[in-house]
Amino acid sequence: MNAPPIRGVFASPPFVRYFLGQSFSYVGDGLRTIALPLLVFHLTGSALSTGGAFIAEIVPFALLAVVGGSFADRVDRRAMMIACDAVRCLAMIALAVLFATHHLTVALVYAGLATISACAAFFMGGQSSSLPSLVGKENTTLAMSALVGAESTSNLIAPALGGMLFTVFGPLPALMANAATYLASQISLSGVPALGPERPVGPPTLRELVADVRLGFRTLFGDAGMRAQAIAALALNTLGFGGYAILIPFLKRDFAATDAQIGIFFSMSAAGAVIGSLLAGRINRRWPFGKMLAIAYAIDAVIFTPILVAPNIWFAACFWMLASAAATFEVSQILGWRLRVIPEALVGRTFGAVRLFVLLGIAPGVLGFGWIADHVSPYAAMCASALGFVLIAGIAIASPAIRDEAR
């Protein structure tokens, strides 16, 4: 089921309703992104424990991505996404109640994040598979750029607000607001027409699930361009998320940042992401895909390194913002490209395989850089992340399978 070509993604009323639902959810995610890591850091004072919050959020998502993709190609996607938001809403309410009653522990924070992450794996499988049916395959990069832009715009506001709320009231307002936004997303999605597949056949059996996982990986590794991008993404995610996981300790210890300043820093990063998503939509298909991606890799690698010599937090924030713009441009272009080249019936399974593969390095990266931050210094960990990123980006740029890709 593929929608006919349209003049701009917002000319599709179903996409507009879908977009609004996702925007509500993104606001809550932005509040959670700042509140829970800050909460863990305040409870433990440890960079490694703070990194554990990212592991609890990423690992279940990566491991269940292939399962979510299999479900997305077989069951009613809209119903699946609404159910996922319902569970996420209840999980945030539970965390808020535990905090309010003074029963919240780091282990329970991790458990809540893991639950939310597991639901996100199924939700994102439905999201990526739904776009061709909403806007047509030729508009997928524009649609993906719009969604990434909405997420980035939400993150522009939510972290600064979350940081200030955390400073004044603690994490409870952010937790409750996050629950409310998941509820709003459910209401919005319920008004969207069917998101496919055209003939849902029900959840896969275990044998079908195994076959779907194999098919997703076979599709991924059978395409030279997709394979090369996935390998590069695996290495870059290991370094990038390792640096991101120790960002709060880095800002706290090297710049004596307050919680409110950290919230503003995250918002500036999101401003860069908004710029990157807007550029991705405007430049879509004007230049060959591979050349655009290589240029973005080069810019990202170069502009990240001045953070290592930043004289103050705001100098670092400016260059982090620029690096975020380049990274978001890369992600928007890559996701849109995948949706163009993957057969529609295989989108969920292939995206699941890609997510699992490219996220495999995040947990080792977070643990490794967290250990360096705790036992050497957050600055040393950030240096290792930045210099490693430059090396891997250079190798990716030199790869003909990436640089010369023109589909």
C-alpha cells in the first residue's frame, strides 16, 4: 500500500494528524532525557551509573528492534503504536508515584527505562513502516525530516524547561508531563487512518520471527551501500553515544555547570538538530546521496574537536550545536534513503535489523567511556570519543560504497 505522490508532506491530512501525535510524544521524551540521567547522577554522583541509564534505554531497544520490525510488517501498525504509548504512559506514572512516595531507586529507574525502551522498539518499527503508506515513497525523506525536526524542536524547549523544573521542583513535573504527552499521542494516533499493512496477518510465530530476522539481515548485508553505512554507523554510534553518555559529568566537572545550564546546553544541541533536519528536507535529492553524506561526515568530524579546547560551557555548546546539525542531517538523509531503496513489504524487518546492528556498539561505548570518566577524567573520555570519531568519519568518507551511492 503506497500513497500517491503529493505536493509536500503536509498536504496529506493523515500525515498532519500523525505528525501532531508524534510531536506530543517528542516533548515528553525531551523532558525524560534530561530528568532521568540528572536524577541518576544526583543519586550516585557516578558517570558510569549515569551511563547505565543510557544503556537501560538503548539495549532493550536494539535487541527488540528486529522483533518490532517483524510485528510492524504483519500486524495493525496503528493499534500496535497506540498500545506501546499506553504502556509508556503507565511506566512514567509508576516512576512518578515511586518518586513521590520516596521508593524510587536507581534500579527502578533502570527498569522503567528498559520498559519504555522495549515499547519504543515496537513503536519505531511501526513508525518507519508507516511513512510510505502516508506520503508515498518519494516523499519519505521529507516526511522523516519533518519528524526529526519535530523531535529536535521539542528537544530545543524541553531540556531547558526540564533542567529548570529539576532545579526548582525535582524530577516529578517532568515525569508527569512525559506521561501526559504519551496519552496525547494515543489520542492523536486514534484519529489517523489505517497505517498498514494492507492485510494484517497477526503476530508472527516463533518460526516466522526467526525467518523475518534472517530476511532483514539478508536484505541489509546484501546491499553494498546499506552494509557500508551500517558498519560506519556502528562505529560512530559507539564513539558518539559514549561521549553523549558522559556529557553531564563532563559539563559538571569541567565547567561546574548547574542543572539549568545543562538544560540550556541540551536545548542548544536540539537547535542544531532542527537546523540539520531543515537542511535535510531542503537539499533532499538535489545532490547525489553519497556525496551529501560524505560532506556531512567531514563537517561533523571537524566541528566537534573544538569542544576539547573550549574556554567555557557556551563555547562548547555552540560547537556541540553545530555537530548536532551535521549528525541530524546525516540521520535524516540515511533514513529517507533506506525507505526509498528497501521494498515496502520488507521495511519493518530490514529497519529492525539495521537498528540492532548499528546500536550494538552503544553499550560497550557507554561502559568504556564511563569507566574512563570515573577512573581518569570526563575530559579524557571526551577526547577519546572526539578523536575516534574523526578517524572513523575519515574511513567512511573514503569508502566508495558510501561516497558514490546515488540512489
